[in-house]
Amino acid sequence: MAHYSLEFEGVEGVELINRITTALMMMDGVESVEVGRHGAEVEGRVSRQALLGELKKLGVRAK
């Protein structure tokens, strides 16, 4: 199982944090997610590129 630390830019509101959390948890292979205003910690059998792609769909810039 892989562990990823993602950093966000421009995430301010609770609504967006909740949308990010839901989107990442719904991804196949994701086991756990902790999301805050400045980033997320993700564990699971998913690629970093897939996580970044999902965030891009939400309009979130991450690295």
C-alpha cells in the first residue's frame, strides 16, 4: 500500500475540503484520506497521477 502527501493551493472553504475528501475516498484503491486546507494524506493502492487527476477535476491545484 502506498502513502502520498499532497499539497494544495487555493483551498479555503470547508465545502471544498469536504468535496475533496469525498472525491478521493470514492476512488478505487483508496483506503484512507485525511484532508486539510493545505493538503492531504492518502493511503491505498492508487497512483499519485490518478489522485492529482481527480483533484484537477475539482479545480484544485496540487503537487
